[in-house]
Amino acid sequence: MGEKDSETAPIWGKTRERERSNNNNIQPMDLESSSSVSGQQRSLTQSRSSYEERGRGVKEFRSWFPWLIPCFVVANVAVFVITMYVNNCPKKSGDCFADFLGRFSFQNTRENPLLGPSSLTLQTMGGLDVKKVVKGDEGWRLLSCNWLHGGVVHLLMNMLTLLFIGIRMEREFGFIRIGLLYLISGFGGSILSALFLRSNISVGASGAVFGLLGGMLSEIFINWTIYSNKVVTIVTLVLIVAVNLGLGVLPGVDNFAHIGGFATGFLLGFVLLIRPHYGWINQRNGPGAKPHRFKIYQGILWTISLLILVAG
């Protein structure tokens, strides 16, 4: 379901082989000494297609139709509409913003500058309230809070980011792995938030979105051999995360959910997004002995990350 037959390309930039193929100069990795490489380039170019084409038939390189992330966006928007319906500001408060929306009007901006419901409504709808989780045995709030948002501004920021990042990742890795990455990262963000933010109601998909960013970063590390612009990509991702974490110091923003979601997604990326290394793809259909599907460092990162996740 959701699978397409077309080839796929890495999320960030070009693969090493695609970058080389632009100049019709395709080379295997470390097969011959530098003195004999030039003599074999012609036959290699004729006998081997691009890196992505050689990856066809390998499950890790399928291209998927992205449908789950749009469904997540629709679900978040629908939950927000229901939340505003339950909020019913004109009846319960009377001091509302955008009165022309009637029952769906927002709380006064002094109470909620994000253009949304009251904190009481968010608590009623399943916002993360540590006291209710611990004393009321309402552990489901660790999951439900990820589908609630404090206002239109909050919702738009998270959903636009989710669409921009999530669709590309789902197209690359499929709905199962990206769905698990999103949901488990959101849960991890809720856990850290519950441990350190005990006095406020916490809501939002930010932890899950940060988990996707963390997964993107760890995917570069564990699939290190297939990327050519690694440093630029890593710097770009780190800057994006740093800016968003910097915004987390603003009043009313739950930075613990951001950090928890990012850390969970970073570890999950090593487990869920691993791919065969560059040399295996190059040589899997060639004559002679085949290299192992994964490099030793990939196995080490996968094992350590899984152990940390389970222990955590």
C-alpha cells in the first residue's frame, strides 16, 4: 500500500553516484587502485546504470506515495476544529476574539495570544496534565496531547513544517517507518515534558515534528556512504534545530517536548532508516565475492540506539 515503482533519491541533495553520473563518470567505490581506475571507467559506464537504478528491487530504495502525513495533518486540523467547538467561547466566557465566528471564536488574546481555546478546554480534550497522568492514571494523555494545539498560529507552524519534512520522508522511507517515527517521537517528547514541566498544560505536535528532524539527521550518519554533501546537510539541519530550540525559550513554549522528541527521533532514525551501504549497491549484481549488506559501523549504531531506546 502506498508503494510506487519509480526510483527514489535521498532526502537531502544528491547521492555520490548521481553527482558523478551528471558528468558520465560513474565509478565503483575502492575497487581498483588509482592507476587503473581510468582504464575501467568506460566499461563501468556502459555496464552499470546510476546508483538509484542499481538500487531498484531493494526494499530500502522503493519510492512511496505519501498519504499518511497528509492524513496526520487532516487529523490535527479536525481535532482543532472539534476543540474550538467544545470551547464555545461566547457561552462559557463571553470575552472573545473574532466574535463573527460564533461558537468557534477564540479566547481573548490576553488569555491566549495564539488564537485558540482556553487552557481548561485543552485539559478537557486531553492536554498533558502531569497530575492527572500520575494521580489519575490517565496515561493516555501522553499520546492525546500530541494531537491538540494551543491556537491557529501554533497549528499552522506545526502543520506546515510537518508537510514540508514529512512528505519527503514518507516518499523516501514509506508510511510504516515514518508513521512509527512520528508517533513514537511524540510520545518521547511527552515523557520528557512530563518529567520537567509539571505545572502547565502541554499540547502540540512539536515533539513529533522534532522527531522527524532528529531522524533526518541520524539517517545521514547511518547511511554515511551514499551522500556527497554530508557536511553542508548536517550544518543545515543543526541550524534548523538550533533556531527552533532557541524559540523554545519564549514564554508558553514547551522546549522539553522539543528536546525529548528530537532525541527519540534521532535514536529511532538509526533503527528505522538504515540502508545498505554504497559498495553493496554497486557490487551486488557484479561477479565475484559480494560485500556485506551493511557496514560494521551501521550495525553498531543500530544496536546501541535500540538498546538506549528500550532502556529509556
